Amino acid sequence: QLPALVRGGLTLVVSPLIALMRDQVAQLGELGIPAAALNSASEGSERQRVMRGLRDGSLRLLYVAPERLLREDTLALLKEAQVALLAIDEAHCVSQWGHDFRPEYRRLREVAEALDGVQTIAVTATADGPTRDDVAERLFLRRPRVFVRSFDRPNLFLAMRPKGNATRQLAEKLDGRRGESGVIYCASRRRVEELAQELSASGWRALPYHAGFDHETRSRNQDAFLQEDGVVMCATVAFGMGVDKPDVRFVFHADMPSSIEAYYQEIGRAGRDGLPADTFTLYGAGDIELRRRQILEGGAPDERKRIEMAKLDDLVTLCETARCRRQVLLGMFGEEAPACGHCDVCNGAVRVIDGSLEAQKALSAVLRTSGRFFFGHLANILSGKASEAVTRHGHDQLKTFGVGKDRAPAEWRGVLRQLLSAKLIDHDRADRDRLIVTDDGRRVLRGEAPFALREDVVGKKPRREKRLAPTPDEADGDLLTALKALRGAMARAQKQPAYVIFPDRTLIEMAKARPATLEDLGAVHGVGAAKLQKYGGAFLAVIRDHPNA
């Protein structure tokens, strides 16, 4: 938006989601900047207003869906308007290697050509090296300049846990978060609805969202999430890409995400106001195996499958790592970073032990079963559980049967996943249904190399992650509550998201500074001239009604 205002003329913004356009146009309108959107939901009167704005040159930014932009009548109209800048948002959608591939994005290069090679900018928050290269090749007429900023979001606390009783684990993480807005991602529509019902029964304002609901239900639930405080949205990945709510205090995953890029984008919906926010991801062997089969049984070319399997391995590595999570995550995007001190590993919620003996036992089980059996079966062998499959294959007679009776099958599955993430075992490239012990694994098996095993703390509750309250202590709590109530009433009356009026950060600063005049209020971060004129008097009145205690 800033380049559009600095350079003048009309900036054309390609955006993949209607909700994203709606929020951006609403926020620009509050700032007094002429902006509009053109998409399948635009009514006749709105389309006429857009056309007038294009013809008389009054529009500064026009948000357009790619499908609408590629229509001949739309292109003809834009040629007359003399577009100064073409901005492509969520540019990773152009790449088959990205996690949100949209075929229509591949034709956007035609738009640049039709607009006489207009200057083009493509932006995305989640693109690794191969995706960036693909975007550059597909969208630009000439080799573009590439700017990459740090992927680090230091205000996000990163935490992951092996999945046990997922509902109970999530409920424990929600404890103490009443009044906070957050998102819980689930892998299936059924799980979304079940979790929303369970949380609602426990007194939470929990709403479901997935693509199976009709448009009215999705819009109603999304609007409630945007306009109200304290809503927990239980959703599939259908929710979020077009939602820019700055005061989301947590993003949890009830199931493992589909890839590192998807994980990064989804947790990135928390804490956009710069204040502390928490992320928490549950994962299990079932999640990993399901994703592996989705990749292998899909219709993608072999090269695509190879890349997706590598990304899955990266995600498992992040889940099972014994190192700082932020350090590992940033390393996957090509960044070097020191230990962060702001993740569950750094914070002591997990511990590292010498796992050489456990590794040797597990590696022996892989070899003695010829690599033909996966983690659940191997875990039963190691823990001495004579399941029907174990006895049918005669594996209760193996020397490795029961050598790890001190650990439950679930713990052995975790050990095996860590062996996979450390590349001590791998899938045979010629036969993906077969496990092999790698050269590094054989060195550990022979006692020539150690293995550090990450073991989640068992038998005692890990110390609670340090989490700065999103409301600083210096702010007057009663005054802040009153300011939020006023903002909420205004948002409902205008049918706008609450943060479009003022984000939490601005209200917190008001409650701390307690401005006495409009001039003082105008000095508060986030209060511009347009908002000061529109809302200043009402917010000052609330501040005056709450004298210092």
C-alpha cells in the first residue's frame, strides 16, 4: 500500500480471496484513501462505482481477483485507466512447488504484457528458494530483483508435542486464555465440528469453519471472529489466508500441518500486532503416515513427489528436534540463527538424554524385520506387545522382542520418528514402503557414534512457557476494557472488524497514556488524522469517565 501512495496513479492489486480484499478496502477507507475491490461478490452498484473511479482517476488502489482480472472486458477497462503498478499478493500461489498453487495465477504474466509491461511487484510471506525461483520465472518479463527479509517472528512462542489425548492437551493450553482470540487448525471437517462443540460445551465462544459450510455460515462465523473479542475459531486450512486480524493471540494445530511452508504461514496469523502470541502443534505417527500416503498416491509427477516428501521430512525434523525450534525452522528457509530462548525446547519443556542404547534397539528391530514394517508394528515388538500382527509374522520370537519393555509403544514410536528425522533410518528410494538403516544409522548401531534423544518430560508438568501478557501491566485494565467495549459497539454498528477502527496496540497505548485532548490523542500510535476526526471525541469521553485510580 505504501508504494501505491508514494508513486501516485492507480495501483492494481491481485488478491486470491474476497475476504482479504474486503478487509484491505475497509482499512484504507478508514484512512481516507480511495480504494475498491472487483470480484465475483461485487454488486452492480459497486461495479459502477469502480468504473467511475477508473475513468475519472479518483481510485488509488483497486483489488481484483485473478479470475476477474483475466476477463477481456476487465483488461480493456484497465488499459484505459493507465495502471501505474501491478502488485501480486500471495505470489507463492503461482508456483507448483508452493503450498497454495492456483493455476490462474500462472496467467498473470499475460496481464503485465497487456498493460504494456507495467512495473510489477510480487509479494509473499512463505516462499522457499525453489518457490521464489519459480515465481520469478513465471510472473516476470525480465529477471526481477529479489528482496528477502528475515522469516523470524520473534514475538511468537513455538511449541510442539506428540499427540496424546488431543482435546485434553488443547484444553490445557487454552487454560487462562478467556477473552483472547485464537485459531485451532484441524485436518478434517469432522474434527473441526467436534472440537468446536466440545469447546462450546466447556464455555468457550468456539465457532467452526470449513469449506463444507454454506457461504452464509462461513461469512457469519468469520465476521464474528473479526468483530468480537474472545472467539476461538476451529477450522480447516480453508480459513485464514484472507483474514488479517492483528490481535490473534494464539494459533494451535490439533493435527500436524501439511508442510513447513503451511506451518509457517498458519502460525504467522498470530501476533500480527507485534505483541506476544503463542503457537502449539500436536503431531503423531498417524499424521505423518497419512501425509506420506497422500503424497505417494497423488497424481503429481515424480519430481513433485520427491520435493513434497523432502518437505514432509523437514516438518518431522522440526517436530522431533532436540535443538531450538526457531533455529531449525529458520535454517529450513536458509537463515542462520542462534538459540532463541523463546520456544519449548529452549524453555526446558523437553530434555535431551543419551539415546544411543534406544537407537541401537530400534535400528536392530528395523533390520530384523527387513524394513518391511512401520513404526506401530516395530514399537509393539520393542515394547514386547504381542499384537495379532506381531504373532502372525512370528516377530514375538525375535531377539529384539521386548528388549524395550521399559518404554510404552507410544514412546518407541517417538524414538523411531526421531531416528527418521535424524536420517538414521530412511525410506528406500527404490521402494518407498521399505525402511532402510542409513550409513549414519549403522555407525550408531556399531557404537561408533552417539545419538542424542529428545525426550518429553514425563511424570511432571513442564514449567509454563514464559508469555508476556498481551495487555502490559502499566495499562489501566478497567479503562482498556471500556475502550474495547466502545470499539466493539462501533464495529458492530458499522459491520466492520474491530481492528479496522483501532488495533489492540493503540487501545493499550491510550489506556497507558490517558490523553486529555484531541491533540494528545493524535500523538498515540495508530491514530491518524482521519480516525482522530471520526472517533476521537468518543474515545476521549470514555477516558475522561475513567479517572486514575
